[in-house]
Amino acid sequence: MNAFICHVPFHYYLFKSTHKHLEESCFIIPPLSDKVMTAEYGSGMSAKGQYEYLFDFLRRKKVKVIDYGERTAKHLGNYLNQNARNVIVSHWFNGIYYLENVRIIGLTFSLASLATNERKRHHIENNFILDMLLTYGPNSANKYKDQGLRALPVGNPIFDDWFNNDLSEDDIKPIEKKLDSNKPTILYLPAWSHYSSIDKYLNTIRSLSNDYNIVVKLHHATFNQEANRLCKLLSSPELIVLGDYFDPLPLYKLADIVLVDNGGAIYDAILLEKPVIMLNISSQSNEYDILYERNRFHPDAEAVIIPTMNRPEELKSLITNNICKKAQLDDSLKYSLFFKTDGNAGKRITEVIMNDKEYPAIPVNEKYDRAIKNVKDEKARKYIMDLKGSLLKNKQPLPSSKMDRVKRIIKHLFKP
């Protein structure tokens, strides 16, 4: 059995193309936790609410969803050890640390963000337990390889249907009916938490509704754990607000220009050569990945791949000036970031998953030894060694309090 671990609807779209080609595959919802209420962002969904919402979503997609009994990391781990051949994940979750004789394959859902740089690590603490990382392009794969991880570029499976010109009209028409055909359409894709531009730019974006259709696709974390922002958006009748369950491809098809901030959506817009503007709310905007990559490939280039801005009052004129300007990369940078755009990423991923001779499972001992070898802090090294002994001896997940400490420690595992 090949198991896709799905935390949110977005992961379904990440796995969709591979699931289509991979036989004997199913979806599994891992143990979920209640989203904590915060003063800044408001309340979030309960674990029960998230599970019911996601289960209903997957049921509507007509895929097989496995019930592994009590929804705990221990029960899930036992089930996977007994039944799974491959476990396909998008990121770390409590339960994979003690899998044996099961390959754990990670599909990245953005680019490796300066993964080897001290300024920003792309979830590197989550990856040492993986047998294989499959990335969009060589750029990301090489960054993971530099950490001693096994990685291969495969392309972006989310957009296979786009490049195969296989978008469903049934997905496009419901949104198209809500649009004024006399207006251009803005697609706004805000990130979440402090990366989001919602608080700073929402009023300005709303003011554009006389001249533009405005479609907002929510980040899944805003949808399930940022009630304050969700209420602001839903109380704006000028906007067409869509939940995280919606397929992003029809939205890109309908968009004349895309607004992004400090999230991975910027790479999707560039990949599809859509006019795009970055609402650059980051105080360290010069460290944003796409600018870093541009400068690395073209240190003398003056042209900016995408227009960026820090002042909401500039937005209207920037949209007017850029709505017909496609985001384009030269061939070398496009290949490095996105590899092949032939609509066959899902097939390539399936071939890797099925090729357990060339890419066999790495024994659990070796995974921990690989991590320990790269620890630069003596205390962290000792702690990981103790963790290894505890997990291999008990073969069960650690208490959540200790697991939190593990995640903090593992952030220091790999040399920059």
C-alpha cells in the first residue's frame, strides 16, 4: 500500500497527479491538534472539526481514505508499519519517527528557501527522517543534498493538468459566473501569520473593486486558525473569497494579474508566466528567495523579475502598469527552479516511488547516524543520540512536550 498523508485540502492537490498514476494508493489523515486561540489572530478549528472537514473534502474527491482506528501517532505508526510500502508526506508529523521497513518520501510544495543559509531554513529540521525528497527543480534538490539528504528534482505536480491543458470546465464555470466580464480579474493569494499582507493591504485591495474583479484564495492556515482575518475577508462583499478547499488552477486561468506576498504562491505565478506583484511586507525583503536567486544567476542584472512594493497607496498604479507584463525567466533560471514543465511530474514521482531498488529504504539507524554526523552543537548531538536510543528501543512516539524539544534541537542538526 502507498499512503498519502494529508493534513489539509492543499495536500490533496499536491498529491493528486501522483495518486492518479500510483496503484494501490490511499489517503490518510494523521492525528491533528486543536488550533490555539491567540489575541492577534483569534480562534482556530478544533482537531475534530479539522478532521471532519478534511474527511468530507476527500470523500467528495472520491478517493480512498483509510481509518486506522484511534487517531493517535502510535496507532498510525503501527498501522503504517504493518500495511504500508511507501508513505508520501509533505512535511514532518509525529508518527513517522519510528517507522521501520517503510520508505518515507517527501514531496516539497515550494522551493527550498535558502535552505543552507543561516538566514532561513526550509523546514530542514523535518527532513532527516525521510528516505527521499522530491523537489520542483535542481536548485532545491542541491540545497537538500548539501545537507546530506537524498533528493531529486521532478517538477511541480500541482500543475500537471495545466501543462496538459486538462483543466475541468466544471471547476472554472462557478467562479466565472461571479465575474464581471467587463473588468480584469485580480487573484489575491495572501500567506498567513506574520508573512501575510492582509492586515496592511486589505482596505486598499477592496477599494479596487470598482475597476477589477477581486478573487481571494485563502491560505489553509488562515482558514482554520485565523478567525479574525477570516471575518475581515468574509465581511467584504466586494471580494470573492474562496476557502482552502478550492483548486488553484482554475483561478490562475481566470486571473489577469496575481497579487502575492511572502508565501510560495509567488513561484506558482512565475511558473505560469502570469503578471504578478509582490506585496513586500517583509522587513527583510532583500532576502526574499526569488530576489536572492535572481541575483545569484544574474549578479549584474538591473531588471527585476517581479515588481515589489511596500506602500499600499502605490498598488493601483503598479497594477495598471504591470497587468500586461508577464513574469518571465530565462531558460537557465527556469530550469533550475522548476525543472521540466511537461505535465509529467506525477509520472516521474510515481517512477521514483516504485523504484525501491535504486532508491531503497534507509535503515532507521542510518538516518539518525546521518543526522548526528552533522550536528555542530555537542549538547544537541548528545540529545539526538539519546533520542535515537529511546525511539529505537520503545518504537513509539515521544510525549508532545518532549517532541517540541526535539523539533527545536533538530533545527541545529545540519551545518549551514
